[in-house]
Amino acid sequence: MKFKNTEVTEMPKMKVNDIDKKIIEILIEDARISYTDLAKEVGLSRVAVQARINTLLKDGVIERFTAVINPVKVGIHVSTFFNIDVEPKQLNEVAEKLALHPVVTNLYHMTGPSTLHMHAVFTSMTEMERFLMETVYPTSGITSVASEVLIKRYKSRTGMKL
């Protein structure tokens, strides 16, 4: 997986009209919906819906389609959020290294007291400890690490509200 920098200022905002927003909202709920069924819901032809989705993909509005997995069902029992302080000169190097690790699900450059905010998932606390000891702590440029282990998930949203 290549490190993907999704800086907010990279591209000008694309205008998304109300029909495109409706298409996106439906796809967030069910990305497997057929073009025909989606067309019926938004009042367009199947071909028009397919063209709009292709344009949204080409323009980067829709980045990808993916499956949402229940972590417990696949043996993931530890979900942890990390706040990692990094020397400014080594920020990109550290971020690129961490982003490549398979346990890391999200990694953000944040304002505030922590430089990087990271989410990672593990099969056990032992796996999390190994990740910290073998990957995080030895990484040059990291000055401090704080972690918070998830106890209960009340809401988890994929996609975003438009």
C-alpha cells in the first residue's frame, strides 16, 4: 500500500449537486446496490447514474468502494487510538512508515498537543505490545506515545454526511 497524502488543500472543491449527494448517500448505506435500483431511487436512467458514479470516481469524490468488516467476527479484539508526538523534521518519514503497517487503519496529522493521531487494531494485547516494542518505540523521530484502548463502540460511520 502506497502512503496516500490526502491534504485538504490539494484540490479545489468540486461542486456536487443534490442528485450526486443523493447517489453518494445511498452508496454509503449500500455500495452493492445495482445501477438500476439506484436509478429508480434518484429518478434517473441507469446509464445516467452509471455516468455520474464514474465521474465521481474519476474526480476523486468517491475514492473507493469497500466492505465494512465486524472486527470481532475476524478475531480483532483490541482497537486502540494512539497520540504520537514526532520531531517536525521527521514527520513525513514517521507517518509513511506507520501508514504501511497492516494493523494501522487510520493515521492523521493533527493540531493540538499530539502530532499524529493513529488508530490500529489487534488480535490481542500481546500483538499490540509487539507492535509498540518492534515498530513504534524504535522509530527515530517519535518523542512520545499515548494510547487509549476502546472499551465499547457506540457509533462508527463510514463515509460522511453531505
